[in-house]
Amino acid sequence: MPQAAAGRALAALLLAFGLSPGFAGAPARAQSPSWLDPALLEAAKKEGSVVVYTSTNEREGLPLFKIFEAATGIKVHYIRAGDGMLVSRSLIEARAGQSSFDVIFSHAAHKLPQQMLAQYVPGEAKHLTATARDPDRRWHGVYANYNTPAYNTKMISTAALPKSYEELAQRKEWAGKVAIDGTDADWLKGFFQHFGEAKATQIIKGLVGTLNPVITDGHLALARSVGAGEYWLSLNNYVMLSSNVQIAGGPIEIFPLDPVVLFFAGVAVNAKSKNPNAARLAANFMLSRDGQGHLAKFGRLPTRGDVPSNPPGILERLHAKTVVPTLFQAEDEKKWRQTFAALFKPR
């Protein structure tokens, strides 16, 4: 058969099976992720690496950045510490003129001096909810951190759950079985925003006087302790961490009360980054469906509407209550930590 006729015959056969005539048996070229800006990638590859400061645990964070490394070929130097430690370290390095982070991924990212953070709007930021976008363009929310009480479902029945913090303050039988993390100054500020200083102070004093809550160190440790039954209830904790323990099979459940305080784990780029293009590319990745979808597997709540929450329907439960976004700078933190310490002073 002449070559032209053979080609026409092959094309007809392929069309009969619903295939493109251009198909030649070779695998289709993989489509690049939407966050992978070609121009930014080319510049970032010349830098070769990116330094990430983060408070996200290694179990979730290391696989997250493996996705980034596999897609870009850019090496990630992953440095993990607590939020407060990251801020302190960054400030010390900045004052000493030392090499520091390229990108920070932390609940405290916005607490760094604003001049330390580059003004940057990643392409993926357009998909975020409005409250997850800094009006000054210095940070963007990677996941939403809602705050509610949680309880051990083996120790407390659903029927016994209070409908308000005032009602919770009447549960004398739970005294000593309740705990709260000692760094919940952000939650306390949102509590005061909602109720006003006088009423908020009255409610907190009632809770402390009746329940005598144990002050703990570490939100994930607190969620695990409630799941294990060491404490029956957390007076407040991060919803995502209660969900994390629940996803792992722990008998723990949240019960939202007004107000549900909200803040974000944000990503920000160092204004003096040594790898600015790699930093911007990493920030764009964290805001993408790929990045947020990975974190949602662990119960982190997305700031994008096109990434399903885990567990399903949890955002609807939270937003059935009054959600109070809260945000304060580093200079306000001392005040709210002192207020927390004064109100939750052990008896």
C-alpha cells in the first residue's frame, strides 16, 4: 500500500476508535500544574534552592515540599520550629545581617515587622477567600485555623454538651477534666472582640472558677490528650488538630460555640530573600490546589473554595456560628499573653 494511503487508513482507524490522528502510541505529555509559572520557574532554577521556615510538623510538611521539589527540581531546606521561635530567630538574623529564610509558612508570619516581608501577590491568590488575603499583600493564608472546644466522645455524651460558654461555666462535674493551651492569646483576643471586655472577662472568670482548666503546652499534644481521654474536653483548640486526631481514629469531636475565632497559617516572602524567585514560586505552590489538597488530607482547612474540607461539611458547621477573624501584630502579643496569663492563673 502506498505510504499516503497507509497514512489515511491509519487516521481513519484511529478516528473510528475515538482517537486523535496525531496519536502514535506514545504517552501524552503531562500538563504542567497551574501554579508552575514558566518564567518564574526558569529564574528559580538558576537560584537552585529555597529556605523555608515553618511551624508545620514534618509528617505533613516534608511530603508537601517533596511535591514542590519533584515538580521544579529546586531543593527545599526545611527548618521547623514553633511560631514564636521562628519570629525570634528571624528578628535576630535580620538585626545581625545574617542569611535567613526565603519564605516563612507559619501562624506568626504576619507578626514579623512588615518591612521584612515582600509585597507580592501570587497568581494562585485569586482563588483564596477574601479574609485569607492581606490587604497590604505581605502574606496569604495557606489554611484556615478555626478555634472551638472539643470533647472526648467516650467521656462526654452529645446530650450533655453546652450551647454556650456561659452554660459551659456551669459544668462543675467537669472540673479538673478540662484543658487549654497556654499560648491561646489569639483566641482570647477574638473572644474579647466578640463579647467586649467586660462580658468576656466575666465569662472567662466563670469558666476558670468552675472548671479549673489545666494549662498545657502544645495544641497537637492537647488534641491527642483529649482523644486519649486524659482530658475530657479542651476549652479551646485548633479545629484542624482535633480533626487530625479524629481522622486517625481518636474518639474526639468539636462542638462550635459563639464565637468561632479564626486566623490563618500564612505564607510570606522575605523582602531580602537570597532566592526571591524560588521563594515566590514556593509561595504560589502552597496556595495552589496541589498544596492545599495535600494539607487537607491531614484535616487542615483550605482557604480555597475548590479544595474539599476534611472531614466533609466541617466548614458549614463552623460558619453556622459567628466566625470572628482576628489578627494582631507582634507588639500586641505581649499584652494578650499577659491578659491570658492573668485570667487563667491557676487557683
